[in-house]
Amino acid sequence: MDEKEQTLEKRKQAVFNWLKNPLNLSLTIVLIIAFAIRLYYFLNVGNQPLWWDEACYGSLARNMVTGDWAGTALIVGEGAIRPPFFPFVWSLFMRMHFSELAIRFVLEFLPSVLTVFFVYLVGKEVFGKRAGVIAAFMFSVLWIHLFYTIRFLTNIPALAFLFLSIYLFILSTKNKLNYKLLGTSLVLLSISTLFRYPNGL
């Protein structure tokens, strides 16, 4: 057995040992459930027509790329009331020629799944592993979170950054104050707020 095979075997053994813990296995099952449910809805309704709010964000994003509608009443009006960070991020993917479905996957689907894991991390730090797994499961099937997972809206990405920020904040204050973690937490909180700054203010 060469070195690569030995390394691979060690990793496999480490994964099996990790899964022997019932709580770790439960967390894995919860994350698989969360992914499967979201994937089901994503594949079935991910290509539905945009709502008004989604279309407004999309129009702002497209205008950031082309500038075609810069002086129109729609862009001026929506630009005054919508947080600009979400359409800005959307426009970056447009510049890279991502399809609408691919952008929805990156901006909504992946953050939605990650949020379930971040809920576990927060619950684990505050109340213990068991509570973290239970909280993650409840969040994985929460209808309102599933509902927004397939919409081009700011709720899901903002929530992902918020929960990760909370987790890092808890870690930074656990023992001696960790300024790096605290600073990272504040940066993530700022990004979350930029996605939904009217609510943040």
C-alpha cells in the first residue's frame, strides 16, 4: 500500500469513527434531509416566473451590467428603496454568464443548506450538541425558510451570513476575547445587513 492509499484509508477510518457518534450521525442525516428537500423544490419550481420583487432585483442587477435602463422610472424608483448589495452580487454572476438557475443555486440554494448547519453550530455552542441537532432539524423543515429558498430575494443569503456571524461571535467571547473572530463576526454581520439594510437600520 503506497502513501496515498494509506492517507485515503486513514481519512475513511476517521469518517467512520466520527459517524459512530450517534449525534454526528444524526447531524449528517439532518443535513442530507435538508439538502434533499431543498433540491426537490429547487428542481420542481426553480424555473418559475419571477415575482415583482425578484424582477426588480433582477432589473437592478442587469442595469449594473448593461446600464441600459439607468434613467428609467423603474430603476430610479427601485434603486431608491432596494438594498443595492444583493443586485450587485447578482450582477457579478451575470457578468460571468451564469444562467438564471445557476445564480439561484449559488445565491439561494447553497446558503439555505449552509444556514441549517450554522443553526446547528449556534445551538451546539449555546446548549450542547443534542440541542444543536434538534434545532438544525427543525430549521431544515421550517416552511418559511423552504419557501424563500427558491426565491430571488435577500432573506436567505442574509440569514446565512447572520447565523455564521452569531456563531463566530459566541466563539470569540467564550474564553479570552478573540479579536480576530470578533472582527470576522462583525464583517459577516455587516454583509448580512448590506443584503437587507432597511431591516438592519
